[in-house]
Amino acid sequence: MPAIEPDFRQRVEAIVSQIPRGRVMTYGQLAALCGNARAARVVGGIAHFGDSSLPWQRVVNKQGGLARGYPGGRAGHRQVLHAEGVDVSDDYQVDVASLLWFPDN
């Protein structure tokens, strides 16, 4: 497990709060932007146990796969993304290449 700085969670949550509707970020992308590219699983833990008011539905795995641990499972994850206008395939994947978002700063 990579060493995590004390403010890592706050940095992750700050970026997640900015992801626009209809766009996604990956766990690894968030980890790298927050200073620890090897902490994608930690980001997943933050998503699972963190602030539920944040748009965690906009975070997917590096292949665009939806989270089994999302409330309602992958079907619940798909439903919320679909409501935002994101197409999700029958095998619970989004086109991460066209939907990937990068913050300006």
C-alpha cells in the first residue's frame, strides 16, 4: 500500500466535486493528480466510504468500467450516469476516451 499524505482525501474530494455532468475521471487519474499515482485503490476506498454528496458516479476504472460497490451495484451506477446523459454499454462500460475530464489547474 502506498504511503498516503494526510490531506490526500481532501484533494481527491475537491477534484471529484468539480467533475462536470456527462464527464468522467478514473481512479488512477485522480490518484496521480492528487500526488500518488499508485493510490488508485485508495481513491476507490475514499469513494466507497467518503462523502456521499459528491458525484462519485463520475469516477470509473481505467477501462471505463463501472463500480460493483456503487449503491445498487453496476446497474445503479449505470442508472445515475444515464440520467446525466452518459451512454453505458450492456457490459457496464463508458467510452472513457471521449468522456475523460481533466481539471484546468
